[in-house]
Amino acid sequence: MSGYIGTTPVPQATQHREAFTANADQTTFATAGYTVGFIDVWLNGVKLAAADVTVTNGSDIVLASAAAANDIIEYVAFVPFNAANQTFTGATVINSLNINSDGATVTGIKDEDNMASNDANKLATQQSIKAYVDSTVAATNEVVEDSSPQLGGDLASNGNDILMADNDKVILGTGSDLQLYHDGSNSYISNSTGWLNMPMSGNGISIANSDFSESIAKFVKDGAVELYHNGSKKFETNSGGATVTGTLLVDGFSMGDNETAYFGTDNDLRILHTGSHGQINNTVGNLTLDVAGDITLDADGGDINLKDNGTQFASLTNSSSNLHIVSEVSDKDILFKGNDGGSFITALTLDMSSGGTAYFADDVRLTDNHAVRLGTDGDIVFYHDNSNGYLENGTGNLTLDVVGIINLDADNGGNINLKDGGTHYGTIQNENSDLRINSIIQDKDIIFRGNDGGTGVNALTLDMSNAGAATFNSTVTIPTIAYVGTSIVHDGDANTSIDFNTDSQTFYAGGVRALDLNTGGVYVNSAAVDMDFRVSSDNNADMFFVDGGNNAVVVGQSAPDTTISGGTPAFQVIGTGVAASASITRREANQYGPTLFLTKSRNTAVGSNTIVNNGDALGVIAFIGDDGTNLDTYGATITASVDATPGANDMPTRLSFSVTADGASSPTERMRIDSSGRVGIGATVPDARLEVRTSTSKSNIKASGGHNSNCKVEIGYDNDLISGTSTPKGAYIASGSSGNARLQVFVDNTSLAAEFRGNTDFYSNDGTVHSLSDSRVKKNIADLTDGLAIVKQLKPRTFKFNGKATTLDDNRTKYGFIADEVITVAPQYVSVDTQTIDDVEVDDFKSLSTTKMIPMLVKAIQEQQEVIESLTARITALEA
């Protein structure tokens, strides 16, 4: 048998081929049958892969994606056969090989060096077996058997761990200088030579706890060094020095001899040590306290009062180990003046209202350990012990009353210590020319106290048990700029604050991150929690509302509609009157108008692009009404969809218009404009510039005018069937009601070519009607036999139509024949069809074509002429 090798196979390996022309959206094609697994399918000449077609039931071909109209689907079906005892030469393709000895089935030969697929039905090539064995043996020898393995290239872990036991080390360097290991209790990085350098090309180095929830230290590349205590930052370097959060305790502050600390815009206040003496110098003012060590003001009563011109204007007070600085009022001055360069000055003035004023006109000098004692009992003692100077008051208060300014000048570190009964509770000091006031006792506050209308008030309290938190007793007025650190926190509500960072600030309310301001913009609810945002206008408290819980933006209302199309649209305008509308206006002196963009991409990332597919909707305008239950009932839609395969700068698109019929629950497409500009009404694939289609009743186009809609001209196709048949009534042209007297046909826009009158008369511009008559379009031409014999039996009649059928009852006399009479003489000129008479459909309605009878009348005239000519000849002969 042709086409076979060896013994004739059973069954025979016959094959057959079929081709189909697809309809639009067709997916299933019935074949003449095939053996599953032995069929190939092509679409428009391209063989389909298994994922693109299903051929599993032996009869149908099912496409994974619907075919387009006029696509060509072809297939070839094969019947398998057996080849017995054959020798094959050349290239031979065997899809499956069954070895009967053990039942194994070989489906192919695979060349795979790593044997990764592990397929029980594939044979390996010689090359792949050798490569797999070589790699396995080599790996075993290099890693396990070799006591000194070496790498010929990079070692990749391939997603696995490198496991090492306790005290096993990773050793780096020729001299084993750098070692990494764990001894069972602790981990070590040991470097025995040179520096342990850690170059930073990334962000820096971060040291944290085991789960990185708390930082310990950070070393930022080209930036700060940060140190943390229990997760809180305490120390940070910056371009100007360093910032310490909390209290910094130091042993002392020192400057070299003749190094001066300056205070004031003009450097009026200067603190220095000359090598022999310490000085507090003020170029403007009168009082200088110059001591070798620190100046200590130790008031056992805990109060140090400062006064101006006899009125006490301030005090330094110890109250329950808290430092109070109080503004007071008194009535007398204490002045200390000096003699500079021979100019007489008043060295000291003590002005007492009780007459206890003391004046020193010259120096008062006492040797070391000899004191100036004041008071009946020598309670005030002023002396120097060869190392330090002392001013002590054993009873009552100590008052320094001067006319000018009291200068406290401590050269050694600039410290002015405040003590109570020998206990150090406060220090005023110079720190890098900054004035620093320290409360020494742990967790004790610094209090700024004043006199408000005769009542002492704590104007400002710095709480040292809370990292120096400041509490103002009343309003804080900032005339220009206020500088704060990292936060402003609401008292009593620690999770409501304003936090500051470089070029940014964050507002927290109840622990929720509500507002962020930075150089990139303004961000509301950047924590992405259920929090609303509202903007009010003069007459609407909810002019603009962002609903954080429903993820919606609403204009005009305080809540979104959540049932629109079964969900909550992201942007809604809700209101009454013009407030329930939106407008886009372009005010520009050019030809361009405003634009509303509806865009579609298959890529989910903003800024990235993936081309859309044929059939993808580019945008939908939906019209939804409240059905009394929700806003999920569609009334109409306008949809723009991709209408062919798109490409770069090529987006073929169609527009579909859908409306919901009365009683229906969803819209149905009624009109479509495809990418070629064709319009279909009821036709989803229009094949004309305008196509009107329906599967039931009439497809028609109607133009009306006049006094009612029946004053019309209508072109259509009637799908209703002729009674008793499966044939539709077909195409028609109809003119409207009795008000229409004529149906006219024009050419060249204004030239009347033909006219149908309301009385059923037809007129042409020259009285002629042509029909096809060229012999080249005709066949079976024969002589007409109908003639005078039939004409002699016809009965010409006059009549009027009665209006019982589709004829017009205009009471006009007509001229012609009665079809019922003609059918008995010449039935070939009568047609019997279905028609309605008195609103009852009949199937024996007769119509007559008088135009078809014209050749018969010509034939009758010719026959008469022959008779006339014969008689004329006879008469002529007789007369001769």
C-alpha cells in the first residue's frame, strides 16, 4: 500500500485535512473526527501550541481565544500505525517508543548536563551523562576527599548556608591576622595587625539589637556619629560640633593662661586667667570679682537675691533642692567700684535704709586665712585661704546691692557654683561662650520665678526628670522666631505633638501621624490609617472631604456613596442643583478646548507602560439611577474599546452605546462606531458606513416631519416571515401617512428622476422604465407563444380600490385587469402570495404584472398584423 513501510499496518495510517472559515468570536469547530494526540491545528497558517487549542474529545477543535471573522482554521488528523521489523536511515522522528520487554515507554532523548528534570521517560545523551558524572565526581573530590581544597574561581552558596562549629574560624590574611569565630558563648572579630578598617561606600555602619528594633550606634558616611541609650539617641555629631540629648556631666572646664572667654556683642564681658590671677572683666559696669578658683555663693537659707537701685529685682533660691531664680524688689543698692589708672572710684558702697551704709574709699586687704567679718556676731565672713576666696554668712540672708551691674567672673572653667548648707545644687557656667545653667542634683528642676502683681509665680519650669521638658505657666509670646529641638509635645497628651527634622515637620494627633510638611510637599495621613481630611467653605462644612476608611474623595458631602456599581468610587461629587456638577474650563486665546482624559494601561506601576490588548476597554461613562435600594442599576453606558491590534502611536478604537430596556436589569449595546468609522445600530460588526440590524421585527431608518411622526420616509428590512414560510418579508421603502402625497427620487441633488404618487401611480421624468435586456445576460431564449388567443380572452376593466389591503382607498377610477379573471386564462402572469385583507392574513392573495404582459400584447399585434396583411393581400388580389 502506498505510503507505508514494512508490513501493512493495522489500522492503516490514513489521514484527512479540513479547513474552516470562522465567524466573529467563534471558538468551537466540529470536525470529521480525529484520534486524540494525533492532530495538528493551524490558525491563518500558524501552527497552534497546546496552550492555544483543546483537542481532547475526538470531534471538536476548541480555541483558547475566540477567532475573528474570516479567520482560517485548518487541521490534519492522523491515525497511528505500527512499524514492524524495520531499519530507518536518515532523520527519523519517533514521538513515543515502547519497549515491550519491561513496559517502559521512552518519549524522547534529552541533552541536560545537570539532569535537573529527572524525567523517567527520557533517555540521556552520552555527552550529558559524562558531564553529569564528571561534575559530581569533581565536586566530591574537591570538597570532601581533598584535605587542602583550593578554589579556581568564586565560591557561590547558591542560596545555602555555610555552617561552622564553635571555635572554628574564618581566617583572613597571610599571617592569620583577621579572624572571625564564635566560642560557644560569644562572637569575635579579632585583628592582630594594623588598623581594622571598615571603608563605607554605602550609607554607613549601624549597630543594633538582634531584631534591629533598637539602635545602639550609627556611623553615617559623610555625616553624623550617633550614640543611643536603650533605643533613644543621646549623642550626635554635626557640622557645628555635637548635640547631646539629656544631661552631660563633666569633671570641669578649663582654658589656658591669658586665654579669654568673651561674652556680649562687643566682647564686654571677659573671663580669663593671667597666670597669677583670675578675672571677670566687664568694660561696661562696675563690679569685678577676681578669684584664683571658682566663685561659690553658698547661702544657707537657700536664697540669693539680686537687686537694682535699692529694689530687689532677682534672687537665686534653693527650695526643696530645686533651683529657683526669682525676680524681687528691694530699696537699697550695694555698689562695688575700683580705681583704674589713678582715677578715683568708689570701691564699695553699702546703702542701707537704716543708716547701715558702708563706703570703702580705698583697697581693703587681708592676708590669707584672715577674714572680714560683718555683723555683731561676725556672721558674714570674707577671706582667702591662700588657695580660694570665701564669702560666708552664718546667719540670715546675703544681699549684694549695687548701682550698676553685678559681674560674677570665674576664670577656672567659668563655673559659678550654687550651694545650700554646703550641698552643691546648681552651677552657672560658660560653655564655649554659651551661658549654661545646670541643676546639679539628680532629677531636680530649674525654675524661673517672678512676681506677678505681688504674687510669686513659677513662670517657667525645666523638668530635669523628664529630659529638661519646659513648662510655661502662661502664654508664650514669640516676637520673631522660636527655635526648638526635635518636638513640641502637648502637656498631658504625650502622643500629640509637632516633630521637627531637617527641612520637614510632622504633626501627630493621639499618636496618629496626621500631617507632614517638607520640601517635597504637604502630606496628609502619610501613615495610611483610617483618618479623614476635611476642607470647609462659607456655606458647606464638607466642601472637600477625604474619607480615610472608605478610601474616597467627596466634594459636597461628609460621606461617600458606597453602593455605586457595588462599591465606592474613589472620587465623588454629591449635592443639589449646580453643586452636584463639575466643569472643566480652558481660558486661553487659541483654538484648543479643555480635555477629559480616560486612560488605560496593563502596567500597574505609575511611569511604566504595558500595551493594551484588542478588546480592552479604554474608558466607560456609566449612567446609574437609584432603584430604591442602591446605586447599582445601570441605565446606560458609553464604552471606548480597542478595536484591533494596537501598536506604537496606533490605537484603533470603537465606541459602543448601550441602554437598558424597560424591564431589563442591565444595558444592551444599541449602537457602535468602529475604528474604520462604520456605524452599526444593532450590528456589532457593521459592514457598511451605516448598518441597522435586528433579528426580530423590522430593521429600519426613518426620517419624519410635518404634523406627526407618520409623515415619514422609511427604509428597512422586515424580518417577519411570510405566512407559512421560513422566508422573511425582506427589504422595503415606505412613505408615511395619508398626509404624504408622493415619494420622490432625485438625482444631481435637485433633478427629479421619478415619483411615486399617493394614488399608487408611478412617474418618471421621461415616462420610461428600463429593465435589463442585453442578450449577454440572458439564457434559454425562445419565441413567446402567448398572443392573440389569450388577449381575446382578457377582460379589461375599470375599478376602484376599497382600502381593505395595503391599497389606498382614494375613490379614484383605475384601469386594468382582475387577477382572478386573468389566472383562468394566463396564470403565468399572476402571482399568489401572502397579504392582509381586513386585518386577516391570507395566503392566496393574487397580484398581476401588466409589464410582463406587454410582450404578449406585442405578439398579439404581430399575429393580428399577419392576419391584416393576409386579408389585405387577398383584397388586393380580388380587386385586381
